[in-house]
Amino acid sequence: MIQTSGLWKTYEMSVDNKIHALQGVNLNVDRNEYLAIIGPSGSGKSTLMNLVGCLDSPSQGQYWLNGRLVSDMDDDELAHIRNREIGFVFQTFNLLPRATALHNVELPLIYRGIAPRERSERAHAALAMVELSDRENHRPSELSGGQRQRVAIARALVNSPSIILADEPTGNLDSQTGQEIMRLFDRLHAEGNTLILVTHEKHVADHAHRIVHILDGKIDRDELTRTRVPVSSG
């Protein structure tokens, strides 16, 4: 599903000052993997997530997504990937404050031009998946932090993406609520979703079946923490 070869990301701060956020990263991710990318602040893990999510381009190297070379894609194709193939979950939720939970979840479908009836049905179903059907008419200010993150996860799921990318998904939550969100991710993976988490917290990474340790822009360790069980088609 994901294959990177020699990915570099370099930021030129001045003529004599270059920051190498990533240095030759090679990473393969299979369908239905549950992967955590872990590292300290400044290690390059969020930069790697931005490249995998097609939010940024590498300075060097190649990235294939579902067999297609991302550097060969034009802006419209990249927008298609970000809207339909990848579901994003961010630490800060990124919800529209004046919109209801239902409308926030509908947004990716609106961008796709989906008809109102179908997008409403799909948004209802996505909120039901995260057990928030009784909160769909509430605005973010009327929801707890954990509920806001569930809305963000429903929004990530509504297009049935190939991959769910979560950047520090429990970072703004208390420990108990964070555990609830991680149990939800565990269930989503068991249902067949491919999950990639970016975190600096070991107890979050421990939910994944594979942990990639990033240090100074390089993969320091890549460890399988448990056997991946194939999802039944029936």
C-alpha cells in the first residue's frame, strides 16, 4: 500500500543553514497494518506523516501509494488522494466551531459533490460507528474533548479511505479519554482499516502491531510487536 525509497526532507533556513528533517527513509506499509511512528519532538515523525499524507513533497526520494508514484500526480490527483484515500485525525480536532457534529462529518462529502441525501446518510453512519448518534446535532463547544475527537474520527472515516493517519490523536485528552479513543482505534483496525499513528507516547504506540522508531530524521528501529491477523471477508 505504501512504499517509500530514500525519502529526504530538507528545509533551507539560509544559504549556510539546512535542516534535514528526514534523511533517506525507506518504509513499507501493507494493507490492514496497524503501525505507530514514534519519536521525540523534532525527530521527523510528523514530517514523515505529512509526506505519507500527501500534504508535503519530499526533497529527494520516491513515494508510491497503492502502486502509484506520488511525484507523478498533478494537483487534482493529489487533492483526490487527500479527500478520498486518506482520512486525517489531528491532535487539535480541526472542527468547524459553528457547525454541528453531523455537518462537520459531511464536509469531505460536500467537497466531493455528493448529493445531500447520500452524504447525510453516510455521515449518520460514520457517527454511529464512533457511538455518537445522540450528539450529531451538537456543536463542538457542546461536546467533550473525547467526543470532539470521535467526530474527527468519523469525518476521517466517512469517505471509506484506504488509510487513516492520526497525528498525536490523544495529545489534548486526559488519560482516561485517551484510552477510550485508543480502544476505538483498536476496533477500527479489527474491522479492516489501515491505521498509522504518529506519537511520542509509548503507551499509545503500544496499541499498534508494529512500531517504527524515528530518531534524527532516520528510522532507528522497526519492530513487529504482535502478529497481524488477516481480517475475515465474511
